Amino acid sequence: MLELEAWSLGIVNQPGKSIVLIGMMGAGKSCVGRCLQQRTKLALVDTDDIVASKFGISIPEIFSKYGEQDFREAETQALRELAPVRPTIIVTGGGIVLCETNVDFLKRLGVIVWLDGNEETLFERASRARTRPLLKGENPRETFTQLLQLRLPLYAKVAHVRVDTSVLTDEEVTVAILSKLRKLGRNWRVESSAFAEATADKPVPATR
Ligand code: S3P
């Protein structure tokens, strides 16, 4: 039954029809990616994993040893080299939308799904693991707000589909994504600007 998911989405064996997960730290991209993989039986790649394996060390170690700039360059390189021949679930790091080149690569890969959530929930989840290098400073809460405000319009601009994960389990998010993709059907290559317009009157999340 579950194997039918990918088929019913019309994405079996179609290059350029991958499902790309974007969104802020704490949105649940990695866990939802795994749920999606289980349901659709598609392959799964995570740009953070690619970067970590290129350096041979963890993401926090890359940041502390080489700095954010080197991480970002490796992230762009990972995307550049990503050309799955079959549809794939592609999980990205929260900052992937910061670079215009990355955005072009993301669009080429397939449908872009933005996992969103209210700020408090995202922060609470992101800081729980204590592994996010960008939240290691003096005031992680403040930093989180700044990063989120900068990124929200970028996520909105590039996404085809948005799912608010605030009160949903990973399974529920997965079901919501699949149902939205099914509704998009063959039209999931809608202009992302149309999506940005559709979400333009979305209230900006409170900043504390
Ligand atoms: C980052 C998010 C991280 C990782 C790196 C930078 C960011 O991934 O790519 O620490 O800039 O938001 P997650 O979004 O999976 O935490």
C-alpha cells in the first residue's frame, strides 16, 4: 500500500521531480524526510550529511574548525553536484535559501516544500539538541529571531507548498505534505511567486 504513494504522486522515475524540504532549524526536516522516505520508498539525501561526509567531521565541528563561510561553500557545492536520476527526498539545512545560486539549484530539483511553524516552537525544538552551531552564542533566542526574520521571505519566495508543523507530529506533517502534493498534481511546478503572493497576507510570526 505504502509503495503506492510515490506512484500516486505521479513522480515515479521522473528526474527533476524530487521533493525538497526547506525550512528553519527545528522545523523537523530530517525526521519528516525519513517519514516521507518510509511512505514513498524514494531515496533520501540530506545536504548536511553530504557536507559532513565531505569534511569527514560533524556540522558543529565544521563551523568551529573552518567557519560558516566554508560550510556555506560546501553546501552550495553539494547542491550543485546533486542530480538524482530518480525522484528523491532532499532534506536541506535551514540556511540553504540564503544564497541565490542555491535557490536556482533547488528549483531545478523539484517541488519545494517549506516546513514552517511558530517561532517559539521552532526555537524550542532547535535548541533542544544543543548541536546547532548558529545557536551557540550569547543570546541564542535573539539570534534565532534575527535569522528567522531574514529567512521567512526567502522560504516563502521559493516554496511551492507550505506546511505549518507547529502542532503536528512528523507523521501528520508527512500526510499533510503528500496530500498537498497530490492536490498540486501535475501542476506542482507552479510559479513560486504565485505561492509567495498567496501567502503574502499570512501574519508575520510574533517576535516575542
Ligand atoms: C543551519 C542549519 C543546520 C545546518 C547548519 C546551518 C542554518 O541544519 O545546516 O547548522 O543556517 O540554519 P538544520 O536546519 O537541519 O538544523
